[in-house]
Amino acid sequence: MEILNQVFTQEIIRLTWRNPVFMAVAIALIWLIPQLLIRRILSENYKKKKLEKQKDKIGKLYPKALK
């Protein structure tokens, strides 16, 4: 039974890890997923900062209280 498991394991390794198409897709996913997450986080931060700057500029044009 152990020999059968070794053969099966070797066959799975041959079909997946040594397959150039599978490796290309795996590397692409490992490369792209973090970039997409980072891009989303940075775009949210950019939008927040843009709104804050806009509020500051509007606040300078229309002060609430005269000092």
C-alpha cells in the first residue's frame, strides 16, 4: 500500500509542480494577488486624503467663526 501511495504522490507532483502551465499560473497568482490588495488599500487611502484636503480647502473659504 505504501508503494502505491508513493507512486500516486509522484504522479501528482509530476502533473502539477512540474507542469509549466500550472507553475506559470501559480506564480502569476502569487505575484498578482498581493498587488491587487495593495492597490486597493492605497486607492482607499488616496480617496480619504483627497476628501480631507477638499474639506480643508472649503473650510478655509468659509470659516465658521471669525477670530
